[in-house]
Amino acid sequence: MDRLLAVEHLITLAVTAAVVAGLVAAARLRPGPWTVVACRILAVIILVNEGAWWVWLGAHGTWSPSYALPLQLCDVAAVVSAAALWFRKQLLVELTYFWGLAGTANGLITPDITDHFPSFVFMEYFIAHGTIVAAALMLVIGLGLAPRRGAVMRVFGLTFGLLVLDAGVNRSPRVTVKRRQRWFASRSRFSS
């Protein structure tokens, strides 16, 4: 996206906010068995969207372990949020809540993409980030699965563990060179 808060960005944020608010309000005001189905549909959307990204990268010749391993926080948050929606385990809910609101929501507000609506990259990016935020709010506000005492420190510790893993992968000389080459190549591809 060339400009932050361009019209297409603002419209996308407004639509995302409306859909998320509607889903969360419905779950809060009318709880019931439908919420299990809704959460599982959202989980499937998250995973299909993530898989579509990998397929797209492969089709465009940019997929490689050094570039596309799901080690970015938003990629990990996608898998964790889908699992939290499906299984409703408290630790997964806590990770989804903090990663979704502290990390992924920032991606919605300040996107780092050069593509415009309705390109695949634009749609995939906003679906990925929007559904993770939706999962976080649905689980905690809509379903009332509040983080437990000590959740901040647990999530901080696991986030630090992810940082150490990412640093180890990124420090690999082969990965570092290939990642830079792929990143620059993908930037020129995405903008055309």
C-alpha cells in the first residue's frame, strides 16, 4: 500500500471492525451452540487463508523454507488462534489475545504491503490479520474466556522463546542471505 490510511485501507478497516463487532456482540448477547460452529468456521478460514498464502508463494516461485517458514509472529498467531478457536484451551486463548491485540492489530493499522484491493496479496494480508484479531476478541469478550492470573508473564516467556527460535533460524548464514534475496525479489514482484 503506497499510503497509510488510504481510502481502500480505511474501508477495509471499517468492514473488518463491523464484522468483528457484530460477531463478538452476537456471541456475548446470544450465547449458545452456534458459537462453537462460528469459532470453528473462523478457525478454518484462518488456516485456509494461511495455506493459500503458501500456495500463492509456491505458484510465484517465492516459497522456500528460508523465506516462508511460519516463524513471524502473525504466522504463528494464525495457527495458535485457529487452535484456540477449535479447542478453547486457556493458554492458546491467552496467546491469541495478547499476540492478536498487541501484535497483529498493529498489522491492520500499519500494513506493510504494496498491493492494492482486490489483489490476492491485499486480501490475504487483511484476512489473515483481521481474523486473528476477530479470534482474540471473540474468545475473550464474546465467549468470556478471560486470561488467567499470570497470563502476561506466560505469554511474554513464550514470545521470548519464539524470539530465540527466530533468531537462531535467522542467524544461519544460508538463511540470512537467502531471506534477503527472497525479500528483495518478492518486493519487486508484489509491486508489479
